[in-house]
Amino acid sequence: MSYDDVEIEDMEWNEEIQAYTYPCPCGDLFQITKEDLRLGEEIANCPSCSLYITVIYNMEDFQNDTKKNNEPKTQNEVFAMTDDKKATCNHEEYILNPIVGLLVVLFSDYLCEGFLGEEETKGTRFSLAKNGEFYNHHDDSSDNNPVYSPCSDTQISKGDGFTIGIAISSKEAFFLDQVQLSPCDSRLGLAGKMAQLALFRPKVDEISLLSIDTSKFNPSEAGGFMVGFAGSKYAARSYPVKVADGSNTITAFTLVLEFQKGVLQNLFWKSFGCDSCKGIGSSSSVCLNGTDCAVPTSKCKANGGEANCNIGIQVAFSGTDKNLESLNTWYEVNNLRQYSLTDLYANAVDSLSGGLL
């Protein structure tokens, strides 16, 4: 629900969350990042309620702003815990241990299967081909990125695989002293908060569809908020986005990864409205706040219903790789505004629920 139109000059820059803010009647803050403004976004959402404001500003003022939203922070990997389990992934060995209470770990087809030593759900990454169809990607011959941990730094080229993590917990769990930290930072204590973790390895500068199987866990009970993250020096992380509450589960997201000279600088969520709800099934889906497609939790398969409540994340890339080649999939997604992908997305979800997961 629209609350007001606000001039950018009337908003306050919040250094802690790296965003422009404006007071919301609910007591929280409307938020919008510089990257959002640079890309032409006008809506500043409140993370705690359904209200939003329209920001009035001159986009040209932000076109040459190269200040990044994530400053380097000292961190310890959340995976480095007591009961060490070693995993070898394409000749890289590192020590891993699942977050306590982990139920779902999703991987690309070629990303180390079974290293957690627990029952896990196989994930599949779909990419959008030039002919307008999703395909199941198996070819990793062009992947020259040897780093498979989401808590390590790397520099990528087009065609490389890039590992990202998705953590689900309460919104407060991602903050320490009102400062948002990377889920890789052990100071957050996510292991003791029953956080859920999913790992993916999309191919750089391809539009990929990632899916988190919710048939074995309830994202609302895990805390209901989701953060994308990767890297160590910059500890890049998205802001927490609501994925579920006691009433609804949001099923469609777009995550943009921004690189500079091949190094990840930022991750941010984008919303394109509710047109894609039609592809999920009009009998089950609802539109929340005019921005998000969701399914009533009571209708989800995990609760005895018939609706597919898997979380679909469309990943796109922006910025430059280490060879200074432009990463363009974000602009393709932005131009499509997701509307023409509605049926393709629905078909991919149907394929996943039809036996690939």
C-alpha cells in the first residue's frame, strides 16, 4: 500500500544498513539503496509492514556513484564449527559443518553432493536459453573458478560458476548491535538459531532459476526472512527479505549479483509486481502488497495442501568480470520485467515438482 511520495532530499542516509531511509508509521524505516536508485528503482519498502513510498529523485545523480553497499569486515566462517567434516569439490578441500537444524541443502548438479553426511535434497539449476526455454544445465567445461565455498573470495569471468549461499532465519538474527553481518560471520550465532542454509552455483551472466524445496521444512518456523551472501573481504550480503509468515509463503524472487572487475560487491533483491502470480496458479496464489506472489501456508504441500510452495529465485548479474567484460543479464531481466517469463517460470516449477527434486 502506497504511503506517500518523498523527495530524496528528505530521506536520511543510514551508514549501518547502507540505504536511504524514511520513517514508517509502523515504527520501522522505509529503505532504498544507492544501487536501486542507480538502476531506476522508485519504490522504498518497509521490511516490517505492507507500506511503501515512492522516492522522487534524479536518476542521473546516481549513475556515476560507485560507492558500494558493503564495506570489508573481519569474519569467521559459519561453517568452521566443532564436528569437522571434510569435503573435496573439484580438487578444493575445505572444512564444512552444517548449521544446527539444517534440513535443506541445494546444489547445482556439479557441486559436491553428499558432503554434509546427512540426508539432503538435490537441487537443480535451470538457465534461460536464447530460444526462450529453460534448460537443465550440466556443462561445466567453461567453469574456471576453483572456489566453491560461499565464504571465500574469488574473481570470476563470464561462464564461470559462482557459489552463493541463501540463509533463512529471523530478521533480527542477521544483525549484531543493529549492524547487518554476513551469515559467514560466526558472531551472529546462526548455528544456535536453527537457521536454514541453501547453496547454489549459478553460471556467471546466465539467467538462472534456483529452487528451494519447502516440502521438508517450514520457512516461517525458520524465521521467515532470507539473505543472499558470498565472499569474505567484502562480506557481501543482501538485506533480509521476507519469505514467509504464519499466513503466506512468497514463492518468487529475483536476486541480482553486482560485480566489479570480477569481485562480488553487492547482492540485492528486486520485485516486479504480481503478474508472475498467474504462472504459479491463480487458484492458489495471492498478491501481497502489490509486489509479491505468495501462497497461503495452509495450502502448501508441507501442510497437507496441494500447492507447490517451493521458493523460486531468479538470479541475474550486473557490473564487470575480471576481464572488464560487461555482465548484462540483469538488464535483460529488467527489460523483460519478468512478465514474459511467467509461463516459463511456471513450467520450470512444474518440472521440478514432477520428479527432479
